[in-house]
Amino acid sequence: MEMMYLNFYISDLHFGHEQVIEHDKRPFSGTEEMDLAMVNLWNSRVSDGDHVYIVGDFCFRSENPADWYLTKLKGRKYLIIGNHDKKTLKNEKAVQYFESVEKMMHVSDGRHQICLCHFPIAEWNGFKKGHWHIYGHIHARLDDTYYFMKNRERALNAAACINGYMPVSMDELIRNNNKFRKEN
């Protein structure tokens, strides 16, 4: 029997980044607690064969190199490059842990066709055919970009702070974004 693997999505993890705790109002006392919690949450739901699409900003200003985190995380990891991934990309060991590294990626997830890009975009490939867009970058900011994207019917924010600091499935991403929109 063939094993069924799941797809998961997350952006803006910012492993090791002290300032993101205050910026996102994350419920952690420091980076050590945050990093440990996010690794544990990740591994509690991702199996080794699952596909995890990291929609940018994996690790930033960390005392630990990106490969230090990647060795601890289960799953087949795909990086969609964010604006804070330069140091990760310069780390040859880290890059070897990714199945691919792209600026933009298109994937199928069940009945959904998805365009992945770290940056929220107004219109994406397949937009008029009902394809989805999963993005990050804005975290939980409630600014002009948020209000614009809020009105894009099939655009989903994969920010860690909106999705429980763990990779989530497409259905969970839809549910979490709907909840966030209702609250804001």
C-alpha cells in the first residue's frame, strides 16, 4: 500500500530572532523557548515524508545557523525565498536540507492549485481559474496590504503567528485565515 503524505505550509518562522517575539506579540520569553516550542510543534504533526512549504523567512538574526534548525525538523522541506533568507541561502549545509529553493512555486494539494510566494501579490498564475495564493511577509500586520489581501478570496497568509507557530494543512490555513479575518 502506498503511503499518503501530507502538504503543510508556514511562513515567517524567524527562528532565533529576538525582535520578532515583540513584533508578533509571540507568547515566548525568549528565542530559546520560542525555537524549542516551534520545533516541537512542527515535529508533533509532520512526518518524515510530508512536504513542508516554508513560504519565506525561515531563520533570521539567530545565534544558531539555519542548518542547526533544519537537522531537527521532520519532513521534506521546500523554501520559497523571503526577504530575510539571505543568510540561510549562503549556508551550503542548510541549502542541502531543502528539496528546492525558489522565489515562487506552484503546487497541487488535492483539488487545489496553489501559487506560493513570500510576498502577497495582487494577481497570480491561475487567479481567474480559481487557483490559490499562499504568502507570508506581513505577519499579522493590519495595514493597507492586509486589507487589500483580505479581499482576495483565495489568498491565504501562512504566517507562523496566525497559524499556531506550526506548519498547517490547506484546510487549517483556510480556517485560521477566516478566523483571523473575522477577528480583525
